[in-house]
Amino acid sequence: MIQKKILSLLAIICLTTSAFAVNNYISDELYTYTHKGPGTKYRILGLVNAGEKIEVLSIDKNLGYTQIKDKKGRGVWVDSKYVTNKPGLKEELKALRIAEEKAKQKIIDLEKNLNSNIKQVAKLEKTNISLSSQLKEIKEINNSLTNRVDSEKNELLMQWFSYGGMVGGIGLLVGLILPALFPSRKKKSSW
């Protein structure tokens, strides 16, 4: 039984200390009065400005007051409705200005990169036009050479046909003239 109470107490302590570790702020009212104790019946010690970062020391949920550490390092009490974990408008404005500067720098970098890419694209387009022109010239030369090879091939075939025709014609003539020049002796037949 005692162990359960000790464990429960340790759990509560752990939970309350982890709740206080979060950054806390005073809400965006103009200012909030700080008191010596948890409630308006205690003496006012000063003011905490809106959006001021604070450290939460303890919370009295019954009375609705939170003990905080002010900028002078004192433990003072404020109404819990004015304590929030959201940064005030001043903090948000600072963060927005930092983000704006980063965004502007990123835009400048992107514009530089874009201009560089545009120049590179223009250069590549010029190279492409030049290569296309060279390709067209090479195709024309290739077509011309192909036509020339085809015509020379046809001429060569015609030449071989002519040579073959001449050889055939000479052979025919020789076959007809030689027997006429050298008559062959005919054997007498005995019939």
C-alpha cells in the first residue's frame, strides 16, 4: 500500500515537472498583474507584459492561478487564463520576419538558378540548331554518295554485260569462221 502511494507521488511529480518544462508565455493582453500569492486578495507586485516568456513554477488549479518566475527572477502569481504555451504576437512576428528573410533569400537563389538554367537552355538550343544543320548536310552528302554508288554499280553491271556480250559475239564468230577457214575432211563412207 505504501509502495503504491510512493509510486503515485513520483508519477505526479514527474508529470508536473514535465508540464513546467514547456516554454510558456503571457497571453496577448496588454499586461497582466502579478500577485504575491494565488489570488486577487494578495498584494500586486508588478506587471508582466503581453507575450513575455515566463517559467512556470507551480499551478493552483483550485484557485485558477499559476506561479511564475518573472524577469526579475521573483516567484509571482498570475491568473492561469493569461498563461499559454503559444508564443505571443511579438515572438510570432520575429519568427515571421526571420522566415520572410529566409524566403527572400531562397527566392533570390531560385532566380539566380533560373537565370543560369535559361542561359544553359539557350546555349543548348544553339548547339541543337548547329547539330541539326550538320546532320542535314551529312544526310544530303550520304544521299548523294548513295546515288553515286548506285549509278556506278549500274554502269559496272552494264559494262560487264557488254563485255560478256562481246565475248559471246566473238566466240560465235570464231565458231562460225574457223570451220569455214579450215574445212574438215570428210570421211568417205562406205555405203
